[in-house]
Amino acid sequence: MRRPRSQVPRVLYIPATIGALFLLLPLVALLVRADWPALPSAITSGPALRALRLSLETALAATVVCLILGIPMALVLARRDGRIIRVLRAMVTLPLVLPPMVGGIALLYLLGRLGLIGKYLDLWFDYQIAFTTTAVVIAEAFVALPFLVLSLEGALRTAGTGYETVAATLGAGNWTVFRRVTLPLVGPGLLAATVLCFARALGEFGATALFAGNSDGVTRTMPLAIYTAFNGSGVDQDTAIALSLLLVAVAILIMALVQPRRIRSAT
């Protein structure tokens, strides 16, 4: 059975096309500007590979942190209501509207050497978080967590509570319902939220720069490596373009691996 064609006013295709070009043309300009003969050596250099490895490792670690914290938060937001829940949702949304630099400063004054908590970590355990790889993970998790929570909350609300109620009436406990019903039911939404969270962590720059610094091999992720190269000489700017293309390629690869699964889940 053929699906009915959607009735989209033709005039709307004009701004839709302009919007698509607005998103596509900057990437085209990047491709045109790239020094293709020098591209392989630029993206396989030691600093580039270290930055890429660090970015993937920290983004993966930040995503794990976001899953551990974000799934319970999304479930509470989707299944409960009240003043406290509204405050919690506002707190989750806040990092989305804050400039990343503000988030970096906030983390620094919380976990830095003289921060609200950081000074006690330094005093009692002689341990510093700021300007370490751990700081990169924390900064990325701080900015990426809202993407996972809000996306998963929407999936949970769409799924509803019907199957959970049936499982509960059949004698399943809350934890069993969560593991055997809720998580499988929102599997595609959870996958999409996880990918979105990972992509946001992978591209984080502002909070990482202020809270973790820009140390090669320790805190210099791909965005920081691109910024460092772009502010150098003309040759370094070509390196920045090469690293940008590498980051775009990684993002496209992630989406290509996930998209077929989302399509199969939808069908």
C-alpha cells in the first residue's frame, strides 16, 4: 500500500532549500580549500593521531558517564511531575543555553585547585582534576549530558507507560520492568540519544579549553588541535583544515553506522 503524499506547500521548498545549502556550503568550502596532496601527512602526523585518539577515548568515557547519570534522570523526568521535577528539567536544560566558556569557568571554580570541592581534593588527597585528562571527560560530560537526557525523555514520553503497567500487573518488580520492558521499548531512542551525546562530546571545545587546558597528548582534543593549528602560520592553517576534515569524516562514519539500525528499528 502506497503512503499518501504529504501536502507540503511548494513555497516552503524555497526556505528548505536555502537551509540545506546553508548547512552544506560551508563543508563544500572546506573541501575546496583543503590541500589534498598534503592531507595524508597532516592527518597521520603524531600530534593529529594523539589528538584523535584522545578525543575518541574521552568522548567515549564521557558518553558512559552520561549514560550512567542520564538514563535515570530521563526516566524520572518522563515518569514524574511536580515542582521539583520542573526545577530538575531546568537544571538539565541550563548547560544547553550557557556558553561553553561559562561552563568551563564554573567547573574550574568547582573542581579547580582553589575550587569549592577541588581545594579539599588537593588538601586531603593531594589530587588535582583541572588540566588533566579527567577534566576533559568531565567537561565533555557536562555539555553532552543534556542532549542525552532530553532526547531520551522525549522517547520515553512517546513510548508511554502502557506496557510497563501491564508488566507490573503481571507481578514484575520495578527493576525488572525497567530492564525488560522500558529499556528495550526505547532502544532506538536510546541509541539516537547516545550517538548525539557522543557527537557533542567529541566536538566540545570551550569548556574543555578553560577547565582542562591545551596540553598535547593530555588534554588537546581534536577541536583544540584545530584551534591551535589555525592560529599558527599558513602551513598550520592547512593542517587545521585537514584535521577539520578528519573530524567531519569521523562524524559521518558514526552516523553511517547508526542510521541503518535506526531505519531497521523504525520498520
